Amino acid sequence: MKKRYLIISAALIATCGLLIPGCGKNDAIAEEPAQQTETADDEKNTETEEEPSVSEIDSEEKTEDREGVNSEPQTPVEEETSSRSVTVYYVDDLSGVVVGKAAEITDEYDIWNALKENGILTDECELNSIRINDDQTMDLDFNHATADRINSMGTTGETEIIGCIVNTYLDAYDCSGIRLLEEGKDFVSSHGAVFDKYPGRIEFK
């Protein structure tokens, strides 16, 4: 009886010895797919976090488009300047007397150019500036070439040129008196005339 018990016990021990390694091996095999699954899930999550969504891409493209539009150079809007008609005085070649005619101008330089076109001034004559004062008088400054043009004439010619300049600008700006300057200093003609007291229109005989 005792011998039979020993044989049965030995058989049980042998059986357990075979089963235990097998169980451990199966557990290891079962764990490997789980680990592989977790690794694959981690990789998917990483890819999902790194890849921008479609909405983010669209938002970035729209932002770039707006920046591109804003970065384009803006063309300044030019202000429209209205023209007006003034009377330009000049010496008529046929009659030799001072007459006036209408001219369309937009600023004081157009008036100066009209005096050139009608023979009162030469191409070298330039207008430096004009200033309208609060008392409806004006200061008109011209270059040395204009002074030379005036002083090259005799008494009559000098009076005619000065009179055409003075009367044209006084009428154009509705002023009562004018001061003539040569490069910022009071103009003195070759015959000693000084226009520093804001004289008015010049009348021709």
C-alpha cells in the first residue's frame, strides 16, 4: 500500500513539473501580443499628435493669404486739384500795349508759366514762392534771372514787365498789395524802383 502511494505521488510531481513550465511559457506568449498592441497604440497616438488637423492647415493658409494681401504696397490716392480761370496780362506784339486774356490755372506756378508763354518772362525766370498775408497782401519771391530780365529793359519795358506780373497775381488772388523779392531780399530795379511797401495795381498810360 505504501509503495503504491509513493508511485502515485511521483507521478503527480512529474505531471506538475511538465505543466508549470508550459503555463509560464503560455503566459509569456500571451503577454507579447498585449505589449505589441500597446506599442502600436502609442505610435498611433504620437502620429495623431504630430500631424496638424485640416482645420489648422486651413487656418494657417488663410492667415498667410491675409498677410500677403496686407503686405502689398498701397498706391496713394492723388488729390484732385480743381482749375480756375484767371486774367494774364502781357504786351501785345501788334499794338504794343498791355492787354489781358483768360488762362486756366491750378496754382501759382501755372500763372508764372502763362507769363512765360506770352513773352513777359523767359525760360530762365523762375518763381521761388508766394505768400498770402492776413491783410490780403502778398509776397512774391523770384530768382536772379527774373531780376535780370526786368533790369534789361528800358524804363517803359521795365514798367510793363513789372506791371504784368503785379496785376496778374493781384487779380488772381484778389489781393490789394504786393511785395516783390529777389531771392528773399527786396527787389530793386535798375531804375531804383523798390517794391517793399506793398503797392497795388500798376496803371499803364
